[in-house]
Amino acid sequence: MNPFEQKFIIKTEKLQKSFKKVKAVQGLNLNVQKGDVYGFLGPNGAGKTTTIKMILGLIYPDSGKVFINDRNLSKSGVDLRSSIGYLPERAQLYKNLTAIQTLNFFAELRKVDKRECIELLDKIGLTKWKDSKVGTFSKGMVQLLGIAQALLGDPELLILDEPTSGLDPRWSRVLKDILLERNSKGTTVFFSSHLLFEVQELCNRVAILNKGKLIIEDTVKRVSDGVHQKPQLIITIKGNAKTAVKILTKNGFSSQIVKNKITIPLESNQKTSVLNLLENNGIVIQNFITKEPSLEKAFIEYIGEDASVGGEIQ
Amino acid sequence: MDNLRNKWILILTVLFIVLTLIISFVSGGGSLGDIEITVVGLLGISSLLVPIISIMLGYDTISGEAESRSLLVVQAYPVSREDVYFGKFIGLSSVLAVSTTIGFGISGLLITTFVGGTNPIGFLIFMLLTIVLGLLYLSLSICFSAILKRHTTSLYAGIGLFFWSMIISSVIMGVYLGTGGTITDLTGGSMPDWIWSATMILSPTDTYQTSILLGFDLRTASISGFGISIPDFISLSNILAILAIWIVVPLVVGIYFYRKKDI
């Protein structure tokens, strides 16, 4: 094998799926590299869950192929799933089982040591409820238990469909830390989310899907930059902001005043020269912050006004 | 899973013991009746109860779990569709088999102890055939659950088939009467062979009841005012073959659909 060749843990080729007259996924080519934290974005009905289910062999594509670690899913799906942990959107588990029974059951399916179940319950903060039935759990607790089962056996690939749905901010933070910790040990994380700040915070690569079609797949930075956004320098000054804007305009910088703060789009290497320019002209800078390009803005621009719910009608 | 299974086993076992003893008591006119009388009395109840229990156990195994999304989690593990499908069939079959064996077994022992002079082999055949009847409806209900999307539709299909099995012999007899047959033939124990063949093939409930009579070596009997004379070409072995087909065919059809199913 060529040592410079990219290693893809998930690769899809011209994946296609329709439900009656709705084209849910159309000619989808995804490339998820080993070690990625990969964000899978798209509006409701874009085809994210359908794609995830096809990657797992839970639904069958009309055409196209899925490869996991270069192996064709349709030929060795059962074996391949031993290296995948999966959390479906709005996970439901067996209501009559307790938390520990649930994890023990899934540990048996994955053939992993049941001692890991106790450790995972501790990690997700459900030790106290280990003997309580899942039917008595809140939505967030079920979600946490669902996450724990996905982590069983330390799978090489985690596929999570809206993992923070139903979690309060504290547990969202715990989940993000767990994912980053697993990723630092080599686990590839593939997850779909509506929360773009979350994706921007966690992911190194993203794909945006709309009406079953791949709009873009790249690093978070390139996707954000792709809509020609620049970092923004936001300055709070002492005195009249209009004077500062005049100075900036005179020197070729576009800027605007929002709530007495001056916002200047610029390249990263221009920050010092702008600050020096203002100070040399007698402007007193109280504070400044730099705002990086936003994935949210990029998402909205890529999807545009086309972001209607559902796939494309044939 | 084990706890849930054990709970079902306990409930069904107690139900079978209580029912058998009540029927034996009623059939025996205020004291425990012998095994043969008890089994004849039980036939009607077990023909109704066991299929309904089996349908209730099996109807939401696939479609219900697919709707509740727990099947998504299970099938994302390294287990094949066959593992899940047959695993569910075997698990639920064990619930039926264990509860039937213990429930009827205990009551059978009690009757043998207190009444004596009984036919233990016949009773053993009754227990085995009751398990077979349960497996048959379980196989059918899991098959419906694999084919149909909604668990409520699977339930309706199971109940529909159960009613079909209850009425099909009457329909066949109706056809016979409508095409020149006489009521005397039907009640007098001289039904034409084709009615027997059609009923044995199309109605699992009638097949089960006939097989129980054969298990007790009763080729002629009177049930609900009907004189029954089972023709010689119907034997326990060919009835068992028919029941086996009723179990195997839905299992094969069900797994065929489940393998293709989008979860």
C-alpha cells in the first residue's frame, strides 16, 4: 500500500436511497479519515440519519457502496460492526431492564468484559441509578446510557446521531470531554448535530448535506473560509468610535460600529498593524477580541434559502 | 432479559396450573377428574389461550422494537439479522415450553397422585402438542412482526389468523353443505375425507385438537354435540408433519423479509 495514501475508516461511493418518491440520499461520496472528529451537518430531512443507517447496514442503499476500513459493508457487515459504537437519534433502550442489565446485555453482544459496564456507568454519572429500570429514566439519562453502550469495548469508530440531544449543558460538556479523550487515543468520531458551535468546537472535518446531496466536505477551517469570511477584530475604545472608523477608512480598512464597538474584518496578520495604527493616532483602546470565521454563517450560506425540510421529490 | 423471561414463565406457569386444576375439578363434578376428562375439558381452553399468549409474546418482537428504536441499537452490534430473529424465536419458545411443561406437569402430577389410574403418555403428548401449538403461533406472529412495519398491524394480523383458524373448519363445512352435503354426515361422524384433509391443512387449531385425541388413542369422540370419527389416513405423524410445516414456513418467510427490511 502506498504509505502516502489516505486511510479512510468510512468511505461511501455514490450512495443512493429513495423512500417512495423522496430521494433521501443522492450520489453521496463521503471520506472519513482515521482519527477524524467528523461533523455531519444538514437541515432536518437532509438525509443524515439515512446515511448513518446505511453506513451501519441498518438500511440498504438502492445503489452505491459503503466501505469501512476499506472493506465492503455489504459483504462483511456483521464483522465490521464489531469495531463500531453507535448511538441512534433519540435512543430507546429496553425499559424493563436496569441500567447495569442494559450495559451487561450489550457487553455480551460485543463480547467485552462486563467490568467495563461499571466503569462506564461511573463515567456518565449513572452509578447511583445502576439498579433502576430504564423505564423510570429521564430522556437525558436514557441518552447518557445510550452513549455508554456505544462506548463499550472501546470501538475504533463512534457513530453518534445527535448525541447531545436531551442532555443539559453539564452533561453535554462531559460527553464532549469523553469524545475528545477517546479521539486522542485514536478513536474516530463521526457525529451529526444541529448545534454548529458544538461541531466547530469538536470537529476537525465536516460535511454539509442538503436534500440528500453533499454540498461540501472539508476541514472546519476551509469550510468556514470557503464563504469568504475573514476573522473579525472587535475593538472597544475610549471616546468617539467614529473618529477611529475615519482613521481606519483612510488607511484602507473597512469597519463598522455596532453598539459602540468597532468591527474590522481582516487577515490574522493585520491585527497588530491595525491596533498600532489606532494607538499612533491617539485612540485609546480599552479592549479587543478576535472572532474567528463562523461555521454557522458558512452553513447558512451553503444551505441558503434552499434549506427546506425533507429530501427532493422525484 | 432473563428477568423479563422469568416473569413471563412464572405468570404462565401459575395460569396453566390454576386452569388445569379448575377444569379438572369442574370436569370431575366437584372433585379432581382423571387425566383424560381433564384434557378433553382443557382442549377448548388451551386451543384459545395458547395461541393468544403466543401472539401476545411475538407480535411486537421486530416491528415493535423497530418502532421504539431499540432494534436499531441491537442490530448495530456485530450480530446478524438471523441471530436476532431466531434468537427471539428461541427465547420466546423457551418461555412457552418451560411454562407449559412446568404448569401442566405439576397439575398432571397432582391429578395422577390424587386420582390415579391415568394415562400419563397421553398427557405427555398433550403437553408436547400444546407446546407445538404455541410455537406455531409464535412463529406466525414473529413472521408478521418481521413483514409489517407497525406492531399494531402485526397484532391485528396475528389475531386475524387466529380467528381464521377458529372459523375455517366451519367455512369448509359450509361449503360442503352448500354443495349438496348433509348435516347428518357432519354430525354423525361420516365427514368426507376431503373435509378432514382441508381442515387439517388449513386450521392449526383443529389439527392440534385432532392430534390430542389421537394422542389418547381416541379416533371416535363426541365434542360439543358433534360425533367425530377420525379417518385412518390421518395419523399423529402426518399431523405432526403439518404442524411442523406451519412452524417452519412462517419462520423462513419471516427471516426472508427481515433480511431485506430497512430498520
